[in-house]
Amino acid sequence: MKTRILKVKVDDSNIQALGRWKQSDTSSSSQQNEIKNNNNNNNLNTWEVPTTSDAQDEDIISPLREAAHHLRTTDIPVAFPTETVYGLGADATRSGAVKGIYLAKGRPSDNPLIVHVCDLSMLRSLISPSTSSSPSTSSSDVDPIPKIYHPLITRFWPGPLTILLPNPSSSLLAPEVTAGLPTFGCRMPASALARSLIRLTGAPLAAPSANASTKPSPTAAQHVLDDLAGRIELILDGGSCSVGVESTVVDGLCNPPVVLRPGGVSLEDIRSVPGWEGVEKAYKDQAEVGSKMAPRAPGMKYKHYSPKARVVLYEAEGGRGEVPGRDVRDAVEALSLGAEEKKKKKKKKEKTVAVIRTGRWPVAGGLRSQGLDGSAKDSEEVAEIGFVVREGQWLDEDNTTVLARLLEIDLGNDVKGVAHGLFAALRELDRRGADVIFVEGVSDGDDIAAAVMNRLRKAASDIRI
């Protein structure tokens, strides 16, 4: 199977070519006008993709039409960008299509999938299948969307927030989407490209991250190609993702409501919403391996976000001002011992040590080094994200003997910048042959730092204070 990347030529100047929100109809039922986006007062009921004869606009939308046709007529999923990470989408109403996601990713089938909708009409049709997706015929006075979620939708949709909803007995969703659970997770992506793809497909899309299962989530089209080349046919390239970590998952069907997975919306922000002041944390920072219960949300049960390299994470609360040199020596020695048999057959390979800094550690994490210059090999997607990989050598105490090749990435001390670059940094260091990666953790509280540390703890082979 050949994998093609379709570039979507869209930016801030021509984003309107992808679609727009239909203006409110004063004759429509009250439920349709009840939930609006706080930021721009858009009615979120209906997302429209314009029909146009303009050649430039059609050039922008054409890759989406091809991808939507593929989603309607085959069981092979399509990778597409959202504001969080790249998703691997399939028609959520067809079992064959959803099974294609599990096959392409190598994902366990008891791990539920998040459903992506383009507007509230599509969401209402999933909660109450008798409700038409056409606003002109949807006249019920009772909104099937649970009221607990109305203020969250008003505040955070479209955006990186997934809500848990009851799955009706007459569900339109393929059973593989929910993994046997009585609920399903749903979100409306902030990406106009994603919403238009869903609208053109004419069905909600089940879409986990578009990576091989357990690997770092993809934030650029090249990341998807690296993992899934030969497993899928189409990747829509809309540039790098703006958030960089997956959506926050919340359950408002229980009392008190809970956060099942930290992500692009912080716990602090959720607690500022009426009715959600008492929301509690219900996730663990380590994969719940061995649990016999199906996970209530993606990312809860299995090891995730892991590069090929060994990852050693230092918790910020430990207050370490640098990477302990003894830890690095032990890691390199362990790598050498583990490769003893390979040494007999191959020429000895120089070990590569990598450091990811997030604000406190000095250059190279405090390791003795030389030649740490910005690498001229920076790939296009890394340059777009905005960090530089520096390459040099780790030196012994004599400041002369080279102990290992050294790679360093400084993500800065802004937690949003760390979130934006984290997965790309792990992937880039993997691509450059890192054997072990030492990561400076951030102080996690109730903001997006909790999502960063949750992902790092799941990626880590070793967590130290």
C-alpha cells in the first residue's frame, strides 16, 4: 500500500475557504440557539462547507474532497490534522471502517475511540438518533445534550475538550468505537480543516492519534508517515498542530464530575465553569497495565507516548539543578552491557545521550560537553515548531575523553511551548539515534503542565526525584 501526503494549502488569509458557521435562524427551535461559543458568539449548530466555482478556493478544498470520498468508500482510515495532534479518522458508524483504525495502529480493541463531530446537529443525532441532523426539522424542546455540559461547550468548543456521553440503545455508532462501554467520548475540533473533512464525509469520525500504538503522538504529517507508511493511503497535511497534546477528557455523568485524562484544557480552567467547580482528578499518571477493566477513556490503561530510546524523567519537585553524571554513566554502561552480543557481530556503535531541558537545567543538563552547536540537519517540521537540536560530545572529567555523542533540545520554560514541542522533540531525538533521553520535568498543578507530565510519566522508562 502506497501512502500519499496531500498538502492542504490553507493559512490565516484563506481559512474561510474551508467552511463557516451557518447563521442563526430565528424560526428554529430554542435548543439550537441555546449553546454558542463565548469567544465569537457563533451558533455551533451547523458547520457548512461552501460550494464554490473559485479555482483558488477549490484548490484548497480539493484534498479534503478526495479524503472524504476515501472515508465514505473504503475501510482504510485517513490521517488529518487537528489543533491537538494528527488524528487517524474513520467513519464512526461503520464497523469495518473502525476496525481499520485498530489494524493500522496496532491498537488494543478494548481501548475506546473518541468521536469527532463538525457541529452540534451531528452530536444531537448521535445522542438521540431520532433527532434529525437538519436544523429545520429538529424541533424538540428538550436538548439531548446533558445540561451539565452546556457551559463547557459554550466555553471550550470547538476545542481540545472531550465529553463523555450516554450511548443510546439504538446507537448509530459502530460497537468497536465504545469498546463495549455504555458511553462514548466526543469532541468538536477547533480545526476548520477537521470540521470540513467531517462535514464532507457526512459522518462523525472516530479518530485516535495517528501514530503506531504506544509511540509519541504525531504533531506533523511527517510523524504520521514515519509510523504508518504502508498502513494507510492518505495523510492530509495541514501543518504542525498548535496545542501539541491530546484533548482533555471529562465525565459529567457522575457526581462529582471528573477529569479522566488531562490535556489541552486545564483543570483550573474547567473549575472556573459554573457547575464544574468541584471537578476531581480521576486519572493515573502511569498506564493502568494489568487492569481487567476496560478504560473509560483513551490513554488510561496502556503505555503511551514512548520513543524507541529509553526515557529517564526527573520530577521537578526533586529540585535537581542538573542531570546527575552518575546516572548518565550508569545508563550508558547498561546500554553497553545489553549490546554485548551485538558487539561480537558488529563494529562497536557510539552511544548517543540526549537531554531535553524545560527551564532550570543549564546547557547539556550540566554535563561536561563540547561542540554543542545548533545542528544544520534540523528537519523542516522541527524548524516550524521552533526548537533547535544541538549536537556535540559528552566529555569525561578530564574534559578531553569523549564518552558519548550528545544531543540537546531546550523547549524553554513556557509550559505551553513545552506541550507544543514535547512529542516532536521525542520523535526527533529518536530519528537522530538517541539511545537514552534525560528529561527535565515541569511542576504540574492544575494547568496544561499536568498534561505534559502525564504524557512524560507514561513515556518514561524510569522516573526519578
